[in-house]
Amino acid sequence: MATLKATLPEVTDGRLDLADCGRPVRLPDGLRLRSACLRGCDWLTELPAGLSCYELDLRGTPIRRLPADLRVVFRLDLEGCERLEELPEDFRTGSLVLRGCTGLASLPRGLRANFLDLRGCTALAGWPADLDVRVGRLSLAGCRRITSLPEGIGRLAQLDVSDCVNLTSLPEGLEVASTLELAGSGLTGLPASMAGVNLRWRGVPIDERIAFRPESIAVSEVLEEPNAERRRVLLERVGLERFLAEADADVLDEDTDPGGPRRLLRVPMRGDEDLVAVLVHCPSTGGRYLLRVPPTMRTCRQAIAWTAGFDDPDAYRPQVEA
């Protein structure tokens, strides 16, 4: 039995709702419910043995681990459970949400789900060989330690590997029926089994050339693209430095700081706000950096102050400007 104090409130139609309950509640062993909402219960560090639910909401609780005999048929939501360290072996559910579980370093053997959301699981480094995600969606956005996917993962409806910077390839045989979101990932190509998949870059449809051959994108293509969202994707793929170098940017202002000369550059963008960036040099490393700033900036000093969080450039007085 979970170590709690107050008695369990009345359960209506198999539904228990303790969302944001500020006082500890005694949960008995063997509890069987249609749904249990324990979201935001900051006293909940463990669950009772034998708990069985169709749907269980544990978002934002300090729970560290789940009982081995926990049964959740449809959906288990653990979003924001930053202290969660492990899940039980052979756990099965329809939809498993682990978004923002930053303390979770691995997944258990025998895990099976139709939808698996691991967005923001920054400590997650690997997979059990028998991970089984079928038919649905696998979301890995921001899982920066992931370097590969399980070889036998098979067929998915959707896959999101955005900002998985160390994931450089996908396993041969993987199929994605709907969309692959790959913005900011380390992918350099796709296996033959994924030929014709619908690619997305931050939600915008793209093709394999934009995804994997950004050097082939001409600056004129960026400037002539009528769709603002697609233009921003093209700009991201080209890179700010190359774009400004080849787009014949206007120089709005020039000055000098301890790092050397600075320049405020502008490129008009059709149907969108102007692209404005300040070029600076680091006095300690000698490196050159381009920083995009709002189009309202008119001087280098104003732009640098804005990057430091100052609306008033006269209030920004660093001892050493880098």
C-alpha cells in the first residue's frame, strides 16, 4: 500500500480524480479503476501494488518508479515526471507519454506500445532490443543522446526525430506510413525502405534535396520562395552566414568594439519581415559570429544590447563586450 495519510475519496463510475490535490491520500492495494487522475500530486512518490486502470494520469508527480504489476490498458501519461528513473519490464499499454522525463536513462525489456512519446527525454541513451512500437507514432524530439533506433522496430505511422543531433541514420527495413519530422537531426539520408516518405522540417513539407543536400539550395531560391514558412526552412538549411554573404545584404550600421569591427546587415524578404543580423568578433577567441536580431534594430550597439536582454542600449554597459 502506498504510504499516504488521508482516506480515499469516493470513486464515481470507476473514475478517481485527485488532480492537484494538495494533501496526501491513502490508495489501497488492488485498486481497479476505469480512470485515475493524479496529475500534480506533489506528494505521490509511489503507487499501490495491483493497481489496474484503463487510463492513468500521473503528469508532474515526483514518482520514481512504477510497481511491477501495474496494468494500464489504454493510456499512461507521465509527462514532466522528472524524477522517474525506470519502468517495469514487460510493460504494455496503448499510449505511453514520457515527455520531459529527464531522469529516464533507459527503457525496460519487453516494452510494448502503439504510441510512444519520448520528447525531451534528454538522458535517454538507448533501447531494449525487443522494443515493440506498432502502427502508431514514435516521438523522440530532443533526445540528444540517442544514436540509433532498434533494428526490428518495423512499421510506424509517424516518426519524429527532430533535434536528435547524434542520430545519423535509420535502420534498413523501417517503414513510416505518414510523416517523418527530421529538423535538426543528424540524419544524412534514408534507408531504401523509406523511399517516398513524407518529410517535414518543423512541420513544413520538404523534399530529400532540402533535407540532405542544403548546399544545392541557391540564395535566389530562398528570396523567391513565396511561402513564408517554407522560406524560413530554406534559410535555416542554407545558413545565415552563407545567405548574407550571397544575398548582397545592405549595411545599416558599422562600428568597432574590443573584438574588432561590427556590422549590422539587412536583407529585405518579400511578404515577410526583413532579415537583420549583427556581425561581431569575439575578443578572446577571434571568432566571428552572426546574430539575428529584430528588424527594428538600427545600430550595432542597439542590436548587441538586445541580444543581452536590454531594450535600452544606454543601459547596456558591459566591462568587456564579446
